[in-house]
Amino acid sequence: MREQSRWDEHAAFMDALVEDGFVVLGRPLGDGAEFLLIVDAESEQAVEARLADDPWTPMGLLRIARIERWEILLGAP
């Protein structure tokens, strides 16, 4: 990942999303070809809009595979 073009800009963008509370958790899945983001958003459109600003999006390095609604039932405050 870190060797990919515009890594520093992408990392700064993602760090800002974490600081804003939009990204709650994120990590690579399996061999690292896919990444899971848990976000706090009102809608699918809100997720798409925020991630559209990532420097990797127009390069095709960040693509949304799917958006799933998730409600925490166990361990929720």
C-alpha cells in the first residue's frame, strides 16, 4: 500500500476522516487486497460523497465494493 502513488495524500485524507469521527475502524482484509472501513454516516450517499474526495478515488485505487448498513446490538452503550 505505502508504495502506491499519492500514498501520503491518501493517508492524510484517511487520518482526517478518523479525526472527524467519520471513520470509526479500518483495516486490511485477508491478503490486503481489500480494506474494511466502519464509518459513522447517515446514508450510503454520505459515504460515497466523503470517499469521493480521497486522492485515490479518481486513480481507481479506492473503490467502494459495497456499503452495508450495520447496527450494533451487543456491547452498544
